[in-house]
Amino acid sequence: MTPMITIALSKGRIFEETLPLLQRARIRVLDDPETSRKLILRSSDPQLRVVLVRATDVPTYVEYGGADIGVTGRDVLLEHGGRGLYQPLDLGIARCHMAVAVHAGFDYARQVRPGNRLSVATKYPTITRNFFADKGVHLNLIKLYGSMELAPLTGLADAIVDLVSTGRTLAANDLVEVEHVMDISARLVVNQAALKLKTPAVRRILSVFEEAASANMEPA
Ligand code: PRT
Ligand code: MG
């Protein structure tokens, strides 16, 4: 008997952008997370089910085997650290970039010199520390869980490190991007033990994603 494969997704853009990849292999998710309260969703493939978790919890679920496979942003993965995860594939979905932004009047170029101190608010402490360590800047890191855009406006921090896609959130809050930290897209992560113990079943789902992602990565 083929074992059940569980894939962890988060509601919102990860779920919505993963559906078309599954759809290419004619796999449909049978419940709609926006209308159903279910956290375990069946799919049209009897050997594949979806669990819905918080975006930041996807790597943890897969690390400990609560799910065999997951789809998660590179941002989330770098903060998690990737322990116990096999990362076979960049899916090219949920694209955006990580940026440093400041209040429009702030002289960032003057402040970011080696030896200077900068206060930075972010949800991404690991990425932020690594980025400023490379510049020799001393960091007062202020960890936030949301609404980072508010920090420079209220004097809580000089700068923020956050994700940007259209740039509308920054513009609406009188913030300007001053550094491009890295490009971000969503990756497939796989529990290493699941890959060993359920090899054919995991490989079958991996190849579904491989085919869909290679079509997705082709230049437009
Ligand atoms: O929102 P929630 O608190 O439920 O959880 P989450 O923010 O962790 O999840 P979700 O679904 O918002 O994001 C999941 C993943 O999508 C992230 O980990 C990223 O890898 C990816 N992604 C792609 C984004 C964006 N684009 C994005 N624009 N994640 C967040 N944003 C936010 C950004 O933080 C900022 O507040 O959108 C705002 C900026 O958007 P623009 O278009 O105004 O520039
Ligand atoms: Mg969000």
C-alpha cells in the first residue's frame, strides 16, 4: 500500500500559488481554506493531503515530521535555519525581495558607515544581522512581529528590513528603499526521514513539483 503524503502550506499567497502547480498534475484540493474551517484538506489524489499552518511554522512541521513536504518562503527558511530539511527545489512562486527601508528624510548613506550604530526593526533577525555584519555596522536590533513600517515613523528605529513586492506599502508610509538585501521566492522543503522511509511516494510528489516549477521558471 502506498503511504499518505502530507504537505504543509500556509493560507494566503503560498496556498494560492501552490494550487496551480498541483493542478498541472491534475491534483485538486477538495476543500477551500477561505470558507472551510478544516486544517486538514483532502486532495483529489488519495495519497496526498494538505495541512494548513502559519507561514512561519511550515519548516518546523516538516522538520519534526508533522508534514512530509512543505512550501515556504526563502525568508522563513533562512530564519528557521533549515535543520533536518532537504531543499530540492525553488518553485519560483510568491516572489518578492527583502529590502532595507528608511523614512524619506533619513540620511541612510551617512549612517551606514563601518563603526556606526544603526537601530533596525524587523521580523527577520538572522537575515538582518548577517546583512549588517558584512558592512561592519553595529546593530540595535528590534524584533517585531508585524507592522514594521510604523517603526521609522514613530522613532522606534532608524530603518526596517522587510519584504517588498509592489512597493506600495513603503510608498503609502513615506518610506524609501535604500538597499536590496536578497531576492525571495518559495521553496519546497522535505523531511529527510520521510524521503528515506517513503521514497517512491515522496519522489512521485517531488516530480509533480519539478515539472510544474520548470514550466514556471521558463522566461516569459
Ligand atoms: O500575513 P500573516 O501574518 O498571516 O503571515 P505571513 O506574512 O508570514 O504570510 P504571508 O502569506 O503574508 O507570506 C508568506 C510568504 O509569501 C512570505 O514568507 C514571503 O516569502 C512571500 N511573500 C511574497 C510576501 C510578499 N510577497 C509580501 N509582499 N510576504 C509578505 N509580503 C508583505 C510584506 O511583508 C509587506 O508588509 O506585503 C507587504 C509589502 O507588499 P507591497 O506589495 O506593498 O510591496
Ligand atoms: Mg503577511
